[in-house]
Amino acid sequence: MMAMSLDGFVARKDHTLDWLNKQPTENEDHGFFAFMDSVDALVMGSGSLRTVLGFGDWPYLKPVITLSRTMTKQDLPEHLQDKITFSTESPEALWSIFGKRGYKRIYVDGGAVIRSFLQAGLIQDMKITVVPILLGNGIRLFGETAGDIDLELTSATPFPSGLVDLHYTVKGA
């Protein structure tokens, strides 16, 4: 589950998400809580983690694994040190670990992390919320790939705010 601007960016170049709060979505249910109930754990990159840490309250009740070669538990506020695990494992190695833990559905967050899991063939479906704004530049959700990744649209849900939730399955996953 990711939000992106109409021109394909998930954040500004400085990782800020101020543009996400411009849309009047107060009475819209985009399914975040139902989605979170459906996953066993989250995997995100250090950039996404730093962004979420800036939100104030920690929004996740599930285990969070952060892929980072530089961050450690000491970089976290004390109250979050037991809620976040750091890893340098490949997507395939993490998938194996998740299988041993009994995890079946993982929420993968952050552009580079999503791309690495897609390239490894480990993403089965994606929910992308398109926000009606053109940023012009920033951090892209999808960058270069080694080849085509074929998708099938399974649903498209428009909202009065102009946001559109798109749900895709990855063909052959």
C-alpha cells in the first residue's frame, strides 16, 4: 500500500510528504486499517523509517524490519527499540526467514525496497493510491527494472477527493 503523485513520485527529493495532506480525505476509508490487519509484518527502508519517525506516534502494531546498512537500534527512540529490527539481508533471505516465522503476507514499503522485492519476484499484489497532484520531481516509486513486470488491474476505486486506489496483481508471481 503506497501513495504516489500522478506523475509517479512517493516523496519530495528531501523525503517530505507534505503534499499528501493537501487532499480533503476526512470521510474516506482507503482501507489502511483493514490492510494492516491482513499483514504479518512490514519491511521498509531507512528513508521510509526516518519519515515515519517524524510523524510522532508510531502507527504500526506489527513487527517492522528495516533494511539498512547504517542505522541501528541506538538511532531509535528508546520506546521503539523493541518494535523495529534492522537487517541487511536480501529480499530472498528475508522471505526465507519470514517463512520460518510463519509469516504469509508482508507489507513492503519504500521505493527502493519495493523495487528489490519486485525484482526478486516476491511481490504478488500492490495497492497504490494515486494522489491528484503533479510534483514535477522527487523520489519515484518505480525506477528502472531489469525487465518488464506485467501487472493485472484487479480494482480501481475513485474517491470524492480525487484519490484513486488501484489494486494490481503481479502476473506470474
